Amino acid sequence: MEKESDDVSNIHNRFSLTLVNPSSHYFSLVVSLAVATIISAVTLFGYLGTSIEESWYVIPGVVTVLFVTQLLDTRFTKKKEYSKSLHSSLFANMLWAATVLLGLLASFVLSKETSLFFVTFGMFLFASFRIGIYTTTLGVSLKKAWAICFVQPLAMFTVLVPQELWIPMLSDPVTLFYGISFMIIASVWSVLTDRAGRPGMESTHKTIQAYLASQKNDHTEAEEIMEQRSSETKVATSQIRLSANDGGKEFRMVLPEIHPGPYHPVGGSNIPYLIYKNLSSSAMVMHSISDHALNLPSKNEVENYLKNLENSEVKEEGLQCTEPVTVQINKARVIGLLFGKNPLLFLSLSPHGMEDIPNYMKNDIEQYAKNRNYSKPLIVDCHNAMGEEISNEDGEDMLKAAKSCLDTLITKDSFPIEFGYANSDGMDVWTEDLGMGGLGIVCLKINEKKYFLGWADANNMENGVREKIIDLFEKRDLQLIEICTSDTHYAPVKARNRNGYYQLGLITSADKLAKWFLEIARNAESNTMKAKFEILENETEVKVMGQGIYEDYSKALDNSLKITKGFLIGGVIFFITSLFL
């Protein structure tokens, strides 16, 4: 699965490109109007040499025309979005402003007269930019983009430039040559980038447009594209159900074979919380050893999975389990408990961190467990520190630790179980680095000793936060054996950073998290009761995204960027030649 991991990482690294747009359309509106003012002032006083008395009304006129045409622009876009119209207008205006300013600079450096060529040329560049933006992100065909590309810049031009200069400036052969050349360049770039993902991806632009729409909570198109590429497969879900002997309260630890994702709000991005809610908010939905190939592509598949999860079968039950066993080898740590013949293993490198544990490690551990007559091991990827893909050295250490833990568990005595569970429902714990499931603690009383296990519905944890919380528990004589996250891809707010999310502990301090966890732990400890365990297994047929879709997305992004770099370098060189005219 190394190739799949590389593709997902590559796509993830390209996420920063989506942060180029300003976070607020108000910012784009204000700055675009300010840039239009600069364009007008430079043209009037630097190129036309008009006085303030003669042109006092021109700048307000240009700004007004820009504002009106920005509103008009929304009628031409696929989703009628005002914010995208403003963002595209901002960058196009900046391009025009850069052109007229560089034209003035060139005339000063080269000791030549200022030329109105740069004013008209800037307008053509404005139109060229609009062709590129309208076809790639706004869902407009190339023909329609050509038809409307001059609406905004030409309207500004007619207000800015005196009427007697319109024809001479617009009919100048050199201006037409450079201007139309850039419009053709923009059109060719648009066609090539749209085909960059073929044959795997029919239209790169439609995929980009679907992604951008999903960021506005319109996930229909993105899910349709992903579901078309997805394939049917059977996925397993394992559970440990702890229930009171009187048949009352119960708690479940769930290990779904599916992976949260692909990204908020598409498909199974919020699947941990939905499972949690389906189980009456008395559950911890762990990150199993799975990768993005096992993402559910759409809400339909999520509903299918949740519905079939009710058909789980009891594979084993009992009244006893072992005390926790911890094995640490260098950075790798494995904590295990044994329920009957079913080992439960927690794998982590915290505080050093890593990406998703690869499947080869799961297969190796399962085979080792089978050789020692265990039933199916339940393996949790704690996902509690940020890091890169696990190295060969750390992977070997983790496998050794897991095998050592399995060997040790065989020798341990089992004792009756008592459990207590509590969560943050009803507490004021909303924060930008925490998902909808909040926090949870299960208290296991085994051999008259109490062990706590923490859980957070979050996308990973800030490095070292786990250790700080555990240390604070120890100071209160409480043994918090591990803290796990669900790896939810739900995002309460849009994170404008490279990761696209806030890991737990990045926004909320470790002290505050520890305070919340301690309160929950006390609640869990206060209601412990004798229990039995049941091992539940489920197999459901669903559509998952698979590996191929990530290969195609990664290829399309790489090819598009290569094409863009080539056109950008060529375009800059071509533009520089105009400065010497």
C-alpha cells in the first residue's frame, strides 16, 4: 500500500493551493476596489497626465463599474457564487495593476516615453486571466468564457480612458498581437489542464469544481464523481461490547475496517461520530489499521454501512479479562488486554507520531496471533501523534512489541471485569480541534485495580499532548493507559493550514484537555459495575473508493502543475519582451 500512501500524501500536500484564495469575500471586495483605484490613479496621472480637476470623477466611476460588474459576474458562473466572482476579480485587477506599474518602471529604467500600450495590454491580461478562472473553477465553457471575459475589464476601460482614445488604443497592432496571444495561451492552458488526468480522469476541471462546491457543503457532485469510480467490497467491523450483568448499561469499542474520509463533508468523513451516535453515544470508535482506499465515497454508502452494522454476530462472550500489558521497544509502544481468546492491542509511537499503520503490519500480527491459537486480534491504531509514514526501523520495533505483548498475554491470569463509562455530552467542551463525538473515558476495574482509557473524536493529536495528560492523571494516582483518536475527517471550522485540519491539542491546551478528561474519568469511575464482554463481528458489502482513484487524482494534479509551470515561465518571458517595446 506504499503507492496508495504516496498518492494520498501528494494530494494532501497540494491542499495548500486551495489556501491561495482569501478567507473572506469581504476582503476580496475591499482590496479589489482599492486595486482598481490604483489602476485608475496610475493611468490618469502616470500615462494620461490628467489633472485632479479634470479627472476627480473618473476613479469613483471605475470603482462603481467594477462593483456593479462583480455583481453581474455571478450570473455567468455555474453556482452563481458572489465570493468566487470577487476572488477572481481581485487577482485579475492585481494583474492589470502590476502591468501598468511595470510599464511605468520600464519607461523610467529604459529612459523612454510612457506608452498607453501597457494600459490596454493590462486589460487584455485581465481578460485572459478570466478565461482561465472561468473555465477551471467556475464551470464555464471555453466559448462562453471568451464571450464574457471582456465584460468587466472593458467596462472599467471605457470609464477610465477618454472616449477619443478608445479606437487608437484598442486597434493598435502590437497591443492586439500581445493581447490576443495571451488570450490564446490562456485557452490552450485551460484545454490541456482539463485533460491532464486522462484517461483515468475525464475532466480535471469538473473534479476541481466539485471539490470547491463541497467546501460550501454542496457535496453532491463530488460524491457522484467518487461513487462512479468506487467498487463493491466486503468490509469487516469488530466490536467489544461490555454490558452490565443485569442487562442495563452497555459500552462498545468499535473497530471499523473502513477509514474516515475522504475529506469533510464528503462521504464517510464523519463516520466515527455517526457510529457513536448510532450506539446511543456509549461507544469509542477507534482507528483500525485501514487506509484511504477504504473511504466510503457517499452518504448513501454511509447509510448502507450503518444500517447493516445492526446485524453483528456474537462470536465469543465471557466475564473475565487480563490486566493491561505494556511493551515498549525504542519509540514503539504496544498495550494489550486479553478478552477470552481475543487480544485487544493499542499501537502507538507517541510522542514521536506517524501516519496510518500500513496493512502489512496488521497481516503480520494477525498471522502471529493465529499461530498462538488466539482468535482474531483487535488492533487499534491509536493515532495520537503527528508524523510521517512509519519507517522500516520503527515498523520492525512495533511488530516486535506487538508479538512480545501477545506472548506475554498468554501467561497472564484473567479476572472478573467491572466497567464504567462517561463522555463529554452535556459538558461545554466545543473546540475547533475536536469533532462532534467529543471526549470519552472507559474505566476498567480488573483485579481490584482501575485502568482508564481515553478517547477523542479528533483527527490525530499534537505531539506530546498524550504524555502531558497522562502525567496529570498520574499526579492524581489515576492510571490512564492510553488516549486514542478516531481520526475523524469532520472539521468544525475550515482550517487554513497545510493539513486542512486542527489536530487535538493544537488549539486546546493539554491542561484544559486534562481537566475535561479528569472530570469524565471521575464520572466513569463513580458508576463502575460488574460486566460481561461480547466480541461482535460484522461483514457488510459497501462501495469503497479504492486505490486507483487516488493514483488518478495525484497524476492529474501533478500533470496540471507541470503544465501550469511551463505556461507560467513562458508567459513571464513573453511579458518581459513587452517591456522593451
